[in-house]
Amino acid sequence: MPGTGTGKLVRRIAWQLRLVFLFAVLAVLPYLLSYSQQEIAVLLVINVLLVSSYRLLTLTGEWSLGHVVIMGVGAYASALLAKRLGVSVPVSLLLGGGIAAATAAVLSFPLFRMKGFYFLIGSFAAGEIIRLIWKRFTEPFGGPKGLKRIDAFPDIDIGFLSIDFFEPVNYYFLALVVVSASLFVLYRIERSRIGLTFHAIHWQDRLAESVGIDTFRYRTLAFVIASFFAGIAGGLYAHYVGAVNPTRFGVDQMVYVLVWAIVGGTATFHGPILGVVVLTVINEIVLRALGLDTARPLIYGAILILSVLYLPNGLESLAPRVRERVRRWRSGPAATGEGAG
Amino acid sequence: MDLLWQTAVNATYAASYMALIAVWLVMIFGVMGVINFAHGELYMVGAYCVVFLYAQENFPFLLAVAAGLIFVGLVGLVMERTLFRPLRDNPLGGLIASIGFLLILQTLAVFGFGRRMGHVPPWTQDKFEVFGAILTYQRLFVIAAAIVLLAALWAFLKRSKFGRALRACAQDAEAASLQGISMNQTARIAMFIGAALAGVAGALTAPLVSPTPYIGHSIIVTAFIIIIVGGVGSLEGAVIAAVLYAFVHTFVTTFFDGVVANIVGLALMLAVLVVRPTGLFGAKERA
């Protein structure tokens, strides 16, 4: 077929245009929102990074129940570095991610001796141990009450430009930049040779091993990279909210991440992002408006069950299905019309 | 010495209800290949049956326990039919769906009874001494009930025809169904018994623990530790691990504190997972 080259180019341009459009929407968005909605938008952006980093881990086929705790490791580390050692916040954010990644590297020794269900339970246990350590040791973790008055992001003030990151709008843009950069890295990793190896390990781990891939090392690598970005998300959270405590990183939060990932669908890069955005919007607009805040876990639970039962490939699989329906529906009447004519 | 002995008596009580909860979680895993994350919430529902019928409506305690048994068993049937049966080929899906179910049960409990601790008055204040250690009749009753129920289960599994069918399904579902054993029927009954046992454990211990809607979390963590340490798929292992864990946990709680005890328990489980993933009593043969 001639013009495959141009077709590719057109598609590429269309894709880039879509991206530009997306960023334009994201740039305008906060100005259309109320103050409290802006705060939610900040958390949403952070959660996008959390769930996307989680997806990288699921690429190797392992489902962890400790990812939110790893996010907490980044949050605690960054907060403590800034609070106790006076490390400036952008640096502490990166170090927090590094400490989360290092924690994952250490945990990978016991955890990756297991697979599937055992890994799930093992990661749960490891996460609970970390959480209980925060709870037990008041020094330096602050015990059950956690850490408060965590240093905020320093204001930028260079004469003509001054940005106060206490304002949700400004923090929204900061988070957006950090998260977009992180997502770009995650995306490139997935498309690289390493990412393809992750897929290979998921679907054919024996075969991957037999062609000389060290599955343990690649699983660890996925876990460490995912944990680094979860740690970054944690740092962004800690310096925005200004307080962290062990409950914030508990199992119920982990369940929300699972719900986002599963409802969105983990087969594609954008699936989990779709999941977290759609569910947050439903949550904030529909539930809050209806005053059903307390019913939130119930509705999440029902959505989780329904999507496991009826939409095992997630929301992102819905679009092609709908498109298929529409196509059939369109061709249907046309075909009968032809027959009548 | 007195403290040691008293702690041992307390640990015996803890072991008995933990065994009740964990044993059938193992069985359900064997028969259906799914780990029921909502098992702790079944315990919680059992406890709230007692809160409602006994503490609020003043029915006799034993009647409330019986109602809890049947009600939670029925909840188990609902779970089997709506979640585990359609997801039989997808164990991870079953587990995740049970997490969804857990959230629903929790929220319903919050709606019905509020977030705060439910208070259940003791049904008897009497207690007696065993060689210097104090044991209340309430706790003794839990221990006795656990022993009777576990013995009955044992007889049921090893002696009755249905028990054999159940074990056959746990060993090899396909071969079992070729022999004319109905998987659906077996799974249904296994799930009913499992849920009912968790419910009874919750109902019996309700006066002793002050239930909250979130109590299931600590229960399921305990149950996981027990079944991993005992070996997934080994009923005997689960009982032994329950006793072992209850003693370790109770002693560490008494001499250090509860949080340290939880850390020790989880670390124990991790260690077992690493060193011997089949569990300490992990059978070559299952169930």
C-alpha cells in the first residue's frame, strides 16, 4: 500500500496535536475550578503518578499490596530530610524517591522469591511492617499522629516572577510538570528493551529465563523504578498537604489504587490514568453533590466487583467495544436499506 | 510465674478463635482456589449480629450466636454465587472481588451501627481460677466451642461422604468432577461452612472485643499469618500455626506491646514465606 510512510506521519502529528490539546486543557482547567476543586486536582495529579508507577510493576505480572506504603516511604523520607536535616525541598523530593527505591531494592530479596498470590501476601506483610514501624516509633516518625508542619515547597521569588506554592493553582502546575516528566520517563521505559522484557517475563517467564533473561533482576528493576516514582508521588503529597501519618498509607488507600488500575485497565499505559481520573471525577462531583460521602467505600467496592466481573480489561477496553457497536449499528441500517433498494 | 501462666491461659483463648477463623479459610482456598479477603468482615458481621440481637434487642445470647451463624453462612452463599463462581478461572479476580465485597460489608456496618465501638454487655461475669490464673466463663465458652466445632469438622471431613468429596475437590477438582462430584454444590457448602465459622467466631467473641466495622482488618492479617505459617492447604497446619501464633502474639503483647507483637507476627510470616513458602507444615498433599 502506498503512502504508509505519510500515514504514519499523519498519525504521529495527530497524536502530537492531541497531546498539545490535552496540555492546553490541563493548563486552563484549574481556572475553571473552585478553590476546593483545585486542591482535589492537585491530589488527582499526584494519584496519576502513583497509579502509573503501579502499572509498571504490574507489567511483570506481579500485583503488590505495598505500593501505597512505598509512596509513604517517599513521603516520610522527604518530609524528615526537609524537617530534620534542613535539606531543601526539591532535593529532598528526589532523595525521598531514591530512599523509596532503595527500600524496594532491599525488600525485593525476600519478596521476589515468591510469585503471584504469595508475592501479594508477602508485599502486604512487608508494607504492614513498615507502617507499624512508623506507628511504633515516635522518634523520628511521630507515631500514630505522624509528622506535621512539613516544610512547604520554597516560594520562587526572582524579581519579576514570584510564585507562592501555598496556592493550589501554583502547586497544581508544579505537580503537573513533575508528573508529566515522570510519566514521560515511565512511558519511554515501557517502550524500551527493558519494558519489552517486563512483558516477556509476565507472559512467558520460563521462556524468558531460557533465553538468558535474569527474571529476578528484571522483576527487581521494575519494582525499584515503580517505587522511585511512587516515592516522588509521596514527596509531592507530603509537601503539599504538610502532614503524613501511618493511616494515610493504609490498606484502604491501596485498595483505591487497585480499583483505579483495574477499573481503568492495566493493558495500556493510559488505562490506569483513565481509571483514576474517571473515578475521582465521579467521586468528587457525583458523590459529593449527592451527599453520599460516607457511601464512598461501598460504591468503590461495587464498582470493583462489577468491573472484575463484567469489564475484566478495564474502561480502556470500552472505547473499542463502543466503536465496534457504533460501526455495526451504522452499517446495519445501510445494509438493510441496500437490500430493500 | 503467675504472669506466665496467666498469659498462657490467655493465649489458649486467642488460639481457639483464631483457629476457627483460619481453618476454613484454608479449606475454601483448597476447594475454590481463591483467597477470601473478606473473611475478616464475615467475622465482623457475626459480631454485629450479636450487637444487634443480643445487646440492642435483648434476645438470649445463644440465640444471637445461632442467628449469626446462619446469617453469615448465607452471606457466604451470596459471595460464592455472585463472586467466586463466575470468577473460578481467575483466582486473582476472585481475590480482588472479595476486596470489593469487604468494602461493601464495612460500609453497611457503618451505616447500621456507626463507626464507634459497639458495646456488648458480658452475658456472664463469672470466672474461676485454674492454678492461679483467672479464666472467665465467657472465654472458657469460646475455647470449648472452638474445640467442639473443630472436632465436628474433623469428623465431618474424614468420616462423612460429603467430607470426602470436599477433600477430593481440594486435591484435584477435575478428577473429582469426573467422579460425579458437583463442583458447584461442593463450593457452595464449603463457603457456607467457612462463612458460618467466621461468623460464629465473631459472634462468640463480640462481648470480649468491642467490635468496630473495621475489626476485620486485624482478623484477616492474623488469618493470613496463620495460613502462611501453617502452609496454604493444610488444615492441621492451620490449627498448629494458630496455637503457635497465638502464644507468640500474646506473650509479646504482654511483655512488650501490641504493635511490636504485630510486627513480630508479620516478620514471622515473611520469614516463613522466604525460607519455606509451603509453610511449616506445608503438606505435599493438600487438605
